[in-house]
Amino acid sequence: MKPSNLIFVFPGQGSQKKGMGEGLFDQFPDITQTASAELGYSIKDLCLTDPQNQLNRTEFTQPALFTVNALTFYKAQKDGKNPDFVAGHSLGEYNALLAAEAFDFRTGLKLVKRRGELMSQASGGGMAAVIGLSKDQILEVIRQSGFTKISIANLNAPQQTVITGLKEEILGIQPHFEAAKARLYMPLNVSGAFHSPFMQPARDKFEEYLKGFTFNPPRIPVISNVEAAPYPASQVATLLGRQITSPVRWVETIQYLMKLPQPTFEETGPGNVLKGLIKQISA
């Protein structure tokens, strides 16, 4: 067993920002060209200047982030860094699988483009961040509130969780969380109840789409959002389908990786959201 383990973690939706990927597009012209050709618009313009204000729309966010995460990874590789383990938060999991050579860049881009389209079509759902309560406290508030169409979407840190569900209920439950002394209850600006049973129609269509692809067994361990354990060799399509309706088990994912000898985490993409979460989890 090697003495230390380099772990790349790839961010998901919410980490996008105008100007991301600056300096990377020109370093990797082939990838940039492939992305623009596949998407039908200039990926460089979208990420750097966002001329039509589209970067925060799910169907644009997902391919843009996937591309910038990928370029950041290729740059790290070029600099001689090769991860021993990888994980990604929601959309970032596609970059983790790309890094593990489960598929190539073009395939990954096709997948996230379709995923973004399907997720952007979801309506009537909402999500909210709850800060300052544990998972068990949150489940207790939901149970006592009488609202039945709310579940947990992202377990991001011990005291930072995202809930998901019917929009009216997400808005209606706020006073219950405030009464339970949540430090912050913040409804999120999303179109759908991502990572919940409400996404089943999108999952069904996406699973149908996945049938058109063949995946390689990951070359290095990829820790899955759904199971917080390494991807089994033949389960890439299955877990990507399940991910759409399942919670992102980020706390357990990082706890799994922290048990490795001398884990070194590197956030491979724009921003440092995951770095902050890892700090909270390790504390």
C-alpha cells in the first residue's frame, strides 16, 4: 500500500461562474473544439463571457462545468499529477468517471448534455439548504411538519444539508426549520426537485439514453454518490441512472476517502466549495 493517496474531487452545479476556465481553453484547443461542435455553441464564450446570460441555466451549466472540470483535470495531468482515487459531487461524478477512463470526453459531454436537458425540463419542484442541523434533526422536522413530499437531496457536510421536494412544501416548511433553530434555511434557485423521486420521469428517459453507450470498468476507484463506495466494474450505467433520483451522500463519500492512508484532496474545477465541505467533514 502506498504511503499517501492523491484524491481529485470534482465540483457540481453551483460552482459555475463567469470567467471559469480562463487560460485553459487555449491550452487544449482540441477539447474546446470538440465541445463547441458537440454542443452547437462556443463553450469558451459561454464560460468566459456568458454573453446571453445562460450559464446558470441547468442545460448550459452542466456541459459547461463538465468541460471546465475536464480541462482542469487535463492540466493537472499535464503537470504530472495523477489521482489514486476520484469522486465528484452530483454532476462532478461524470468528471470522476472521465478521469478513471470509464468513457472519453465526447461521450461524457453527450451524457451531461442530455442529463442537463432532462433535468431542466423538471418543474414544480424546489430545493433548500438547511444549515446548523444534523441529518437526524432534519428528518425529525420533516416528519413532525406533516409535509410528505420532501426528502434529503445532498448530505454535504454534518451541518449542511439540501432538501428537495414539492415547491409549495419546500416553501411551507421554512417556519418549522426556523422553530427548530436551524442557523439558515435558504430556498435555492432551481427549476426542479433534483435528487428526489420527483425526478423519476427524467431518470427513465436518461436510462433509456444510457443504453446507447458502452462503458469501461473504471481504471482507478470512483466513489459513487449513490452508494458512497467504489463503483463496481459493470455498474456505471446503473449508478448514473440511479443518481438522478438518489441523494448525494457526500459526507459518507469523504469519510470513506479519509480512511485511506494520508489522503490528500485536490478540488479539480472552478471554485473551492468542496474544499470547504471537506474541512467541515474532517472537523
